[in-house]
Amino acid sequence: MSSAELQQVIAELFRMRGDSLYGGEAVTQLEHGLQAALLAEQAGAPPSQILAALLHDVGHLLHDLPADAPDQGVDDVHEQLGYEWLAKHFGPQVSEPVRLHVAAKRYLCAVEPEYLATLSAPSLQSLQLQGGPFSADEAAAFQRHPFFRESVDLRRWDDQAKAVGLRTPDIEHFLDFVSSECLQRSREEVAQ
């Protein structure tokens, strides 16, 4: 799939399913993704991280579970769905932080007691479905992951990306990064 085609697929996913509310929060899936991407861009993150921020919850757009699945005690494993979809199109610099952003929440709850107090009610609910805070051994193992830092950064942008009415660039602004990341993946495949 060309980068232009991939841009269209992503835009269509958000057009078709991005207007749903983001997990009990007061913003839509699209607003949440755009805010996370903007935070990454404002932090000077590389294109791969900006895309990971935009697409970190793409798994929510891919499954057919009801919006109230967490209320029914169901973890939608959106991080795994998103990872699997993204890994088909991008390298690990995009897909791995997405796969790990839930683990990063569990990590931060374990190592920063004040972090847990900042989580919204829907985030606390999903935390319990996702296994709760890491144990000390799990946290130590997570710190050794090659994409540890990127996933923690993504998690922090994710947590902040819930501001009602925040103005952001439109999705096309962030989709411009798809071309550079597709090119990077092609270079990595050739090098192998």
C-alpha cells in the first residue's frame, strides 16, 4: 500500500468511527488522537512518535465491541489490535509505543504514586481491566524494553489529550508524517 493510500485509509477510519466518545471522556476519538499528536509535536518528538500519538488508540476504531464494554467488565485490548494493524504499515518506532502505552500506564501507577491520583475515572476503570499497577518486578522488566521511553512519553500525551474544545490542526496535518514513516520502513526492510 502506498503512503497516499495509507493516508486515505487512516482518514477514513477516523471519518467513519472517530466521532464516537473516547472511553467515557468528554472528547471524541478523533479529538483525542489529534490532541495527543499535537502534544507530541509540541514536545519536538520525531515523526514516528507523532504518528504513534495520533494512532495510539486506533484499536478502538478497529473492533466492534460496544462503547460501554468496560462497564461490562470487558478489556477491548485496543493496544494489541492497534499494534497488529500498525505493524503491517509502519516500523516498530510507530507500532511498539502503541502496543506498550497501556503497559506504560501500569508502570507509571507502580513507580509514581502521584500519577495514579491524576487518572480520570474511565482510566481508573480500564486500569483495573488491564491488570492494575505493575509489580516491582514487572516495572523493572518494562524499563528494559527498547521502546520504554517512547511508550511512557506516549502515555503522558494520552493522559493529557482530553481537553474539551481544544483547537488542533486537522488530521491532514498529521497524516503528512505517514510518507516519511513509510519511507523509513522501506529503508529498514531493504537494509535487512
